[in-house]
Amino acid sequence: MTFKIILAVIAGTLVGLALPDTLYATTDTLLTVGLCLLLFFVGIDIGKNKNVFSDIKRTGVLFFVVPIAIAVGSLLGAIMVGTFLGYPLNESGAIGSGMGWYTLSSIIIAPYSSELSVLAFLTNVMREVFAIALIPIIAKRIGFIEAISPAGATAMDTTLPIISQNTNSETAILSFSTGLILSTLVPILVPLFLFR
Amino acid sequence: MSSILLYLALLIVGGFLSYKGWIHQGLSNKIDKLQLACLFVLLFVMGLRIGMDDRVLDAFAQIGLHAILFGIFTIIGSVLTVHLMLKVFNRKAVK
């Protein structure tokens, strides 16, 4: 899946090299329409799970605490390294708000700046790759709930199998709800940093 | 700002309709494929923009290095914050 995603971006880049710059504005409209459709479909997908509310009740206070802590931590980490590398605060914040959901965060950033969009894409691809490698280690050495943190928004889909294999069923449910909340936060936080 | 509200509204409307079972079964069954199709079109368009933008191509190696650093630090930040929060809420560590 990750390979196909990267391939789609590379294919687009190669075609883009041959296209005249006058078409740049058209891509804006395409992105907005496509994103609207995608988010509507994501909503339908989430609503299909009828156990969503009873699953969530079982996780208690951690339901809110864990995603908030992950969001705050990601933002702090991104702002820290971003300041060191010379990025403005709002750009670092937007990168950190991606929470590992590389496809959505980079697409939202695309109308703002292609350069930042590539950085968001690569950063969040890296985050997912590192998460896959680190989750088993963190689960073993630090704790089950901490093992959800590197996954960010992917805790409900791509990295969920890894989390559930390395922790217990309670943590897997918490992982799903955490991913769900963080996924909802991505389309809110990323534009909040960039567009006023 | 208006785009945030639009995205969120569509997410909620989609979730509500589907939770209530008001989405046509045929559409609901194909939702994974529709999401994938949308996603790939969007990724391709994103690629187009990267290809049209000379600044990005010039800075690719630097962007790659920064991406690794951002990736590592967002992970460290979130693991530390969750760890501290659990201490605050006095949850014993489960291993």
C-alpha cells in the first residue's frame, strides 16, 4: 500500500514536469473537490461500525487523555525541531499536526505550498515507518499505552494490527478510538495553522 | 477557515448518514474502493504540483533530511507526553 501511494505521487511528479505552469490553478480546484469527496467517504466508513460508541465507553478517561497527549507531544516535537531548522512556527505546527496521516496532511497543505506539502508527506511517511519499527519495542520496554503514541492517526488502521499484536485487547480498542480522534483532528488542525 | 468547516461537516454528515443506515447498501459496500480511488487521484494531483514546482525539486535532498528529523521528534514528543500524562492520571504501567 505504502509503495503504491509513493508510486502515485512519483507518477504525478513526472507528468507535472511536462505540464505547463498555467495549469497550476486548476489543480487547486481538483484538490478541494477530491478532498470533500474523500472526507465524506471516510465519514461513511467510520459510521459503518455500529459498535463505535460501546467500544469507546470501555476506554474511560483515557479516551480523551491519550489522543490529546499525542497531539500535544507531536506538536511540541515538531515545533522544537522546526525552530532548530529555521521553519516558522505555523509551518512546523502544520507538519506536526499530520499525526502520521501522510496522505491527508500533505494534500491539505498542497494549496499553501508544494515545498511544505512534500515535507509533510515525507515526515509522516517516516513517522509511519518508524512507528512500525518502534511499537513492539515501546510496548515491551515502556508500556502498552505509550506504544500507541508513535502511530498517531494511523493507530486506527495501518498500525492497529501491530499494536494489537504487541499489546492486549483493551489497548487495541483504545488504539482505535485514539486513531479516530486524531484522524478527525488532522483536517481541523493542519488548516488551522496555515489558513487564517 | 471555511475549508476546515466544510471538511468537518462532510465527515460528520457522512458518519451520521452511515450510522443511521441511510447510505445505499451498494455505495456502502464500495466505500473502501471509492476512498482508494479518491486518494490515488488526489495523490497524483499532488504529484503534478510537485513536478510543476521547481523549488521543490531543487530542495529535495534537504527536505528528505528534515522529514527524518521531524518524524523522529514528533514520535519522541508524543511518547514522552503520553508517558507523563499517564503518570499524572496515576495509571500503573501495563506491560
